[in-house]
Amino acid sequence: MRDNHAEALIAAAKHHDPFSYLGLHCVQGITLFRAFLPYATAASIKTHHDWQPLLKEGDFFIWQGEQALPTPVLLNIDYGDSSVEAYD
């Protein structure tokens, strides 16, 4: 469930409402999370039960599933030699 046009606008800082695409959304009964993390090498998301990796697509990271996620969403983001946890 990618939108290449929206992603290009977000990457260029020209999207009029980036959070209509980024973050946590429910699309056709699927829980979907998207993040723009241009310098990250990997990222994972905390579900109710465990950490699950996000799919890296260029500078965007995507997770989808049938289960609801706890909010706020907790991410573990890797930047090569270091990692950070951040809420979205």
C-alpha cells in the first residue's frame, strides 16, 4: 500500500499534509504504519507481543498487519553504529 507520488512529495518536503500518509492508519481493515527515516539503516515496531521489523523501501519504513498496535507507537531505529527508541 505505497503511494510513490506521496512519498516523492514527502521526501522533497513538498507534501501539504504528510501525516495523512505517514504514521498509523487503518486502511481497508489492515493496520498500516509508515515512517520517513532517511538516515536509518533498519527499524522495528513494538506490537503487543514482540518487536517486528519494518520493511525498508528507500527512506521509508512500512509495517502492516491485522492486529492493532499499542499507541503511541514505539519504534527502535538503527543508524548504523547506534540505535534509538522513539514514540510516534
